[in-house]
Amino acid sequence: MAQKKEHQELKTKILGLPTPMFYKITGLSFLTCLVLGLFIVPSFLFSPKAYEIGETVQETIKSKRTYEDIIDEEHTQEKLAAAQAAVKDVFDYDKNLFSKKAQRISESFKILREKDMKTEKDILDGKVFLENNLNIKIEDQLFYYLRLLHFRESIETAFVHLLKNFDQEMIVSSVENQPKTSMTLRDIEGKAGERLYEDIQRIKIKQDIQKIIERDKETLFAGYKIAAVVEFSKFTKSLIEPNLTFNKEQTDFKRVQAKKSVQPIVIRLLKGDIIVSRGEQIQKRHLIILKHIYDKSQQQRMTRVVFSIALLLFLLFYILFWYGMEYLSTFKLTLKDLGVLAILLFGTVGCTKIFFFVVDGFMDQYSRIPLSAYQYAVPVAVTAMIVRLLMSPQVGLLYSVVLSVLFGFILEQNFLYSLYTFSACIVGIMSVAHVKQRTDVFIAGLKIGFINMISVSAILLMQSSELTFDLKNSPFDLAAAFLSGGLSSFIVTALVPLFEVVFNYTTDLKLLELCNHNHPLLRRLSLETPGTYHHSLLVGTLADAAASEIGVNPLLARVGAYYHDIGKMVKPNYYIENQAGMSNPHDDLNARMSSLIITAHVKEGLDLADQYRLGQPVKDAISQHHGKTVIRYFYNRAVESQDPEMGEVDPNDYRYPGPKPQTREVALVMLADAVEAASRTLTKPNPERMKATCEKIIFGFFQDGQLDECDLTLKDLNTIIECFTRILMGIYHQRIVYPGEPREDQHSEKPKDSQNSESQGKKILKALGTRASDRRKS
């Protein structure tokens, strides 16, 4: 009811006078079209005219406007490169590095000379002290010789004098770190600042210095034993460190600053200036100017093209929506439906664009497969099938028109691909129109695949100059077209449950799950209210058969019938089909209280439907299967027991809250519910009596206006009567009388016609109880 009301409001807002909601819907729709327009802009509209260097121009090209921001990228880059190359590598120079080392040696030796190292602990402490002070590893053998010499001043002087000599040198760690050209020398102590240094021949490598020490060690440490000389030489080499190091951070900073200081080279053109004269050859400078002019013009053109495509799409949307509202009786859309349709369009276009982008990336590696095969492999029918399952075939048809146009734009206005898409979508919609089992979706994929192959065959014949296919590419195209159908079915099977959960849709696939008799709610119904359960199964059989006869969804009618009375589980003993010989609790209640209990099963059924997430179509069957009928049995009882001084009994107090059935499926549940109950009162059912009972009940609902809000016609009602009669006669068929068994008519008198008619009418009214409508004219 709520959905139909929203649909009617939406129709009024779209097709009637403008309202605030109309402007909101229009704005959101046009925004959707703008986004789609950005996705599907054909690239060929923005392909620049290709010029090549050296090409002779056939006509003079002039500037149509003034340009003051044409950047000569090539020369600007050359200028930037030159500016960065002019920046010299920055090296940090510590000219006092070795003097500081020599000073630490003097201080350490002086302290150690004063120590009396007799114990092992004293010796170890002295060695650790020397290591920490010089920040190097001291070998045990070296420390032994130094201690043996009592750290005398002569050896101290030899070390100090040698180290101070290295202050005059510039030493780097390796050949790789040696500057190749002039450099910027930076005093790390900040006294001398920075200066340009060009005498790179003076720079020495740490390893070379160590080799010199090794070569001259006997001269440097003359007068000592050879073993001591070796240790002193190793000690001195370990003190050699580079005092010239490359400063990458400062170098990069200076280059960035140099780059920022470079102003781009700008070419200025005035309106009417000649860019290239006729007969002149295209140069690189000309290409730069022409590309800039083209980019500027295309930025403005892009806006116009996107807006134009959005306008065309919006016009198409509006016309199709208008057509559906006016001329398709079952075309119903809510705001939620419109939002889902927009999501599906965005998802389809976005995923397709991403797919083609990925394909472009590895086309070079898989060049044997033509691009057309990838295009035909796109599962174009997926969202059309989803729309059909979620909404209706009419919505799916109009959606397919829009989707085909969008795919034509995506493939650069490919009209043939639009036809390919449309045929696949229509076959997909038809194939999932009435899904009776999940394998039907995969069978639909096979159908789409075969139709796609036929479509592609026609396209290949049309594009071929010969009467035969291109045997090199056609097998790939045909295989891809068939694959498209298979992919469509798999993706639909995966995505439909997601839409069911997120957007609370009830599709045929969901109905198949609800139709399973092992569903927890149906199992409860069979155990707690076996009479109601059996009644619901029979109602489902009647509704299913009638739905097939009049062309509506039989699965929806059957599932609605199965669950229409689940509210009776709350107070099962108050319904006659569940009493099974027990006393009737209504005998101890007044008519008003009984009617409240009976009508409450609708609300209690809706609560159970929410608890078990049965979906809106099933909830509609629960809330609408009694319409706004009067509970005639209790109303009559109230009239009979009413005190005249209290006034007349209001029939509205004994009326179901409704609403009346909004769909033909729910109307079938209402009719089947009443007819099945009434058929139980027939003692000797035959086709004439059964048909008369069906006619009396069904046309009674019709005359009472209970069918005014659904689309059942008189022709449908006659078809339903014939179908119900046939099914019920199959259920209540006459049984063969075996020899020796008494016939029923041997033990009863044939009643008079008037008495039989009156008795039969009372039985029908009593059986209908909660179902018979108030047929009396007020």
C-alpha cells in the first residue's frame, strides 16, 4: 500500500504541476546524467588533428584569439636542466678533524701515564677508557705495547705529529664519493662559510692514505720493535676518517631553489598572428603552440559536450518515465527504485570503463585476441536482469533502452553494439521473468549466450566485404559473445542477494527460499496450527493455478498464500480450523472482543513477517488478504444480542483495517482464502455447486468494492472462477462406494430446496467468519 501510494505521488510530481519534490527529483536526475556524461564522453570528439614535424602546411594557420600563457615546454625544460646543472655538489669539510683526534690522544695518554695498572681490572679499565675516548676499537696487543712503554711521550708525539699533518689533506671515503668536477665547499664549523673549490686533484681517498701509512710505518715509528710497529701502524690507520663528505640534502635543496628561480619561457600570440604560413614546414615550436591552443579550446568544448550528453540522457529518461507512467499499467516506481536504478547505471558504466582500461593495458601482450572480443565479452545483460528480478519487466524494458544508449556512447557511438546490448538485455529479462528454481538463472545465461552469438554473426557479416567470416578473429568474437551470457548469470546470482539485503527487495529467488516447506516459519505453522497450515497450502495451490491462468506471478501468489495467516499462531485456538473438537473460546466472549481477537492476527502476522524478514510483497499479502471486509459472523451476533436502547451496531467496529488488495497476486490470495473456506461447507460437492459457491463469493467481493484497487477485470474473475472450480473439484472429488458400504443418501433425507439453500448459506457465512465481506447495501 505504501509503495503504491508513493508511486502515485511520484507520478503526480513528475507528470503534474511542479512541486518542491519535483524539483528535487529533477535535480538529482540531471546530476546523475551529468556524472554519466563524464563517463561516456566519446574520445574521438577530442582527437586533435595530427601534425608531424617536417609536414608541409596546405593553408595558413592563424591565431583566433590572444594567448599569453603558451609555455615552451622544451626550452623551459632545457633552461631548468641548465640551472640545476649549474648547482655544484655540496661537500662538508672538517679541517680540524685530525687535530681534534690528536688532542684526544694527548689527553688520554697523559691520564693513562698517571695510572698504576697492576691488576687485570685496572688494565681492562684503562683499555675501555682509551676506546671510549678515541671512539675506536683497541686491540689487546696494541694496549699491551702501549702499557709496556708506559704511554711514553715519544710515542704520543709520533701519533700526534702524524695526525696533525693530515689536517692539510682533503680525504674522502671512496672513489665513488670523490667529486668529479668543482664543488661547493662548506665548513661544518660555520667559520669559513661556503666557497667554490676547483682543485679536485688535491683530494685523496682514505684507502690511499692508509696505504702510505702502511708503506712508511718503519720510518714513522723508528726505534721500536717490529711487532710494536705493526700494532702502531694498524692503530694509526684506524684513526684515519674522511674529513670531506657529500651533503646530499644541501645539494638537493640548492637544486630545488635553482629550479624555482627559473621562469618558464612563454610564447605570446596576438589575435590574427600567423602560426604557420602556407607551404611552411611544421617545426617543434609550431606543435607546442598548436597543442596548447587545442587543449584550451577542448576544455571549453568538454563542458559543452558533457552538458549536451547529460541533457540528451535526461530527456531520454524523462520521456521513458513519462511513457511508462502513462501507458504501462504495471509500471510502478518508488524513490528507492529510482535510486537503485541510478546505482546500477553508475556501476555498469564505471565497471565497463575500468574493464576497457585494463584491457588496453595488456592488449600488447595478448595481441592475438582482437579488441572486439573483449567488447563482446562484457556481460551487458547483468543489470537488466537484476532490474527485472527486483522490479518488473516493464521497468527492465525501459532500463534496457537507456543501457543500450549508454553502451553505444562508451564504444564511440557504436550503433551496432547498442543493438547487441539491447537484444541481450531483452532475452535476459524474458528468461528470468518467472524463476521457479535457481538453475533457471543459469539457463537464462545460456539463452543470452546463444542470442549474442547470432547477433555477433549478423554484425560480422555486415562488416565483412565477403560472404564469409574473418576466420582469424570471428571465433574469438563468437566465443566472447557466448561467454558474456554465462558471466551475466553468475554475476546476477551473486549480486541479487546483496540487493535483497541492502535495499530490502523480495525477488523470485527470495520467494523460492520462502516457498520451501522447511522454512522455520512454515515449520512452526505446521506444528502449532496444523489446520491453518493445511488451509494455507490449499490456498497456495488455488492462487498459484489462478495466477498462471490470468498471467501474473504464480510464485508470488503461492508464497503470499502460504504466509497470509501466520498471525494465527499467536492464539491458534481462537480459529475454528485449529480447534479439532475442542470447545470454542468465542462462546465465552462477547462479539466485539471476538472480532478484536480475530482482526489482531493481521498485525501479529506483520510482526512475525518483520521478525523473519519475509519482505514487503509477503507483508502485503498478510495485511491485505481480508481487505476492508466486515467479520459478518460476529457482526450478526452483535446485532442479535444488541440492546435496542444502545442504538445500532456500527459495522465498522467489525471491519478489518485493510487496505484493500493493491495487486492481482494479493487479490488472488483473498479470493482463494474465502473460496477454500466456503468449499469445506459443501456436503455433496459437484461442479455446479462448487462453481455457484465460487461465483457467489468472488462476485460478492467485487460488488463490495474490495477489488477496486487492483487490476483484476471481469474476464479475470471468470477465469479465476473456472480455475478454482476445477482445482477444488480435484481436491474434493467424489469417492467410489465399495461393495458393502452404505451410501450417504441412504441415511439422510433429501432436504427441501429452500431449507437446503438456507442451511447452505448459513454454513458458508459461518465458515467465512473472518473472510466474508459485508454485501448488504448500507
